[in-house]
Amino acid sequence: MTLTRWLKAAVPAALLLAACNDPNGPSPGNPIDALPRQLSVGEGKLISASNAFAFDLLKVVNASDRSANVFISPLSASMALGMTMNGAAGTTYDAMHSTLRFGDLSRTEVNESYKSLIELIRGLDKSTQLQIANSIWYEQTWPFRQEFLTESKSYFDAEVKGLDLTKPASADAINAWVSDATSKKIPKIIDNVDGDEVMFLINAIYFKGIWQSQFEKSKTVDAPFHALDGTSANVPLMSQMSQFRRGFGNDYVAIDLPYGNSAFTMVVVLPNSGVDINAFTENLTEAKWNAIDAGMTKGEIGIVLPRFKLDWKKTLNDQLKALGMAVAFDDRAADFSRMSSSTTRLIITDVIQKTYVDVNEEGTEAAAATSVGVGPTSAPAYIRVDRPFVFAIRERLSGTILFMGKITKLPA
């Protein structure tokens, strides 16, 4: 029997970009064209790292889901693993730092940049609601290092609470916090607490906004969506003509659909007919994404976009190992000694992400939950999006990607 114990870091992030026709709620005003302050050097590097990791993660996830829809939250995964990395040392820290693309950022610079970036984007667009919350729930008898817990409070504004994780009520408490933090879109992140689990790290993001230019429901019609597998099914297609940023490349067309006062947007990238959606998705990089964004200009254009909902869930262990983080899962080599003073080895056991998205006439509603377990041994007259496409939800001014997805098929 090994001396190792389980530490479960459950990190749900819910980004709810919701249909918001509330006449009493905030309404879009003047478009936001600039950040209220310049990004720090550390923030710029952190955003670049998070976005580079986003495309790394999308590529390896898509490779195992080539025929299916994919919807990930790279920011959720990056923050979840970034919090966990604070407890790592030695080659485990190096592998996580490299996989998350943090480059020459020190541990302190990563933490400080997360803290200031969260504060910056929280109140950026007054016509939207954005809440970011973190919490740590730990076995109260386990010798976790106070420095690790204090860092989580200081840099991630985490609520830290000791529990008797042997009692079933502890799972109820954790799930209740997650449900409240995600406006009930992620009602449960854990089914129960395993007898050896000693910690849960939770990250939750909530965003509520509306399209700056909404789709009229009367213009939504049922029409075929041509799926990757060659089948077609009638789905609700929304449409409108307006002034949007749009761009055209050798193998794609792209359009940028803003929410609220335009700080947050959805970028839809439609590969040209005959271009393989999986090859296109897996060849996306931060540099190509930036080129797509830079190549867009504003002008009159129509957009036909499916109204759709989807749920997605995947265990990301194999993908993260493939990206270079295998040592963190290795019960003979993982080093999370900055997290605990126990001689019992802790390792990452599971990284699970669950997501949900609802795109409709008024706006978008999306949610993501990332659970990180550590333990032992998301110029034609019209751009008609009626075939497989890629999309991302981002904070436009800083460039931070919040969700990314690939749609190959929609239900009738």
C-alpha cells in the first residue's frame, strides 16, 4: 500500500453569456474602444500564454474528437492549473509552467498578473455582468502549507475553508458554492468526496450580456445545416444585416459579433467550402488567430448563424500529458511539496472539463467547469454559417480568449 493520498482540485469556471432582454437591466451605450489603462508587461505575457495554451489544448482535444463538437474554456483550464501550479516544485513546476506557456514569467509574476487582469476585466463593460470567484476546500486534518493557502487568498481572492471531507455534507457544501457561483448552470461538480481526497480548488466565472445587435426572432427560419459526416438537418438559422468587423482569408471568412458595449465579442470563423474543419482547427495558432483578427475591418454584412445549444464533457489527462505535463500525473515523480508538508506524495489525478453553450437571438449563455484532481500515487453579401465552423468568445481589448469551440453537427 502506498503512502500517497488524493488531493482533488475541482475548478469550475462558468462563463454565462446570457440572453438578456431585461428592460430593467443595463443596456449598451457607447462602444468601448480602449482599456481604461495599459496592460502591464506581465499581463500581456500572461494573456499571450493563456491564448497560446488555448490553441494547444484545442488541437489535442480536437485530435481525439474529430467527428464531434468541441467546446472548451481555455481560460478556466489555465487558471485552474495555474492555481495548482502554486503548490508544485522542481520538475513538476517546470513542466506545468512550460505546458501553460508561461515563458519567462516567474511564479510571482504569474500570480500578480492573474490578480490584476481579473480586476481589470471584471468591471470593464458596465453593460455586462462579470464575476470571477475562487475557493479552496481542504481536509482540515491535512498539513497544507499556510503559505500556499495565503497565496491563493491574496492572488486569486480565494475563499479558503477547512472541512471534514469524510462527511457527505462536504460535497453538498462544495456543490452549493459552485451552483451559486455559476448561476446554477453548473449545479454539481462532484458526485461525492473520495475517501482519499484532501482538497478541492474551485474557480468560477459568471458573465451576463446581450448582443450589441440582436437577431430578430421573426427572421429565424429552419434550414439545413450540413454536417461533417455528410448528413443535413434542419436547424433554426438566425439572420441579420448590420455593421460588423469581418475578414476574408484564403481558406476562411470571419466575423466579430460584439456583446454589450463591445468589450466582449464572439468571433465566428467559417472555413471555405471544401476546407477540412479538423485540419483548419488543428492548424490554428495564436499567431494565425491574431492575423485573422488583424485582418478584419468594419462594414455592412449579413450573418446567418445557427441557434444552438450543446453540452460537452471530457477528461483532459491524456491531452495535458501530451502537451508536456506528464510528470504532474506521475506517482513516482510529481512534486507538490509547496502545497503540503506531508511526506505523502500528491499528484494530479484528473483534469475534467464540462461545458455548456446556448446561442440564441438575444445573446449567448455558456458555462464551463474544470475539475483538476491532484493526489497520489470553451466578402459575400451574407456569411452563411450552415456548415462546420470554429468560434471563440473573448475579451476583445485585451485579447483574452474565454471559450473556444468547433461545431461539426447540430441536432434537428
